[in-house]
Amino acid sequence: IHGIGDALKMAHRRQSSQNVIDNLQHHQAVGEAFGYYFDAQGQIVHKVKTIGLQLEDLENKDFIFAVAGGQSKGEAIKAYLSIAPENTVLITDEAAAKVILQ
């Protein structure tokens, strides 16, 4: 089970340097999951060193539950789904779903 967040909000929460934030803005990052920041097309534009699961580890799991909601996270969720493993189950709300389906 994991969340999906807005790229810049997550960068600020992680107390990222101004260089990292500038880089995320330059590459138009929209979302973050597992320390991977990605743009609207799902291209990874930055990665934070973490000790937990890595994106490639998800392929070996039976099911992955991604939980995120709200209109403000819609673009981040949509971008993540383009790189999420096939065994990902999204749990979201109507506001995010409307953005995802546009």
C-alpha cells in the first residue's frame, strides 16, 4: 500500500534543496511515489535515495494498492498510472477520477 503525491508538495515535505525543487519545476514534475518524481507522461525526472521499496521491486508483488484522492492529485495519479505495474489497484475518489478520465 502506498500513496501518490503532488511533486512540489512532496519535495517541500522532504525538505529538498532549492536545486532539486528548481529541477522538478524545470522538468514539469507532477507527481511522486516511492521517492520517484515524474512528469505528466510518466517519465521519471528525479529520484530520492530511499531504503524502502524501489519501483522495480513492485513487479514481484502480487498486488499493489495505490491510495490517493482529491482533484489536486488527479494529474499526479494519472501520470503514475502510466508507469505503474499491471498488478496495481488504484483506490481513489470521484474528484480525482474525473481528472484521470479527462
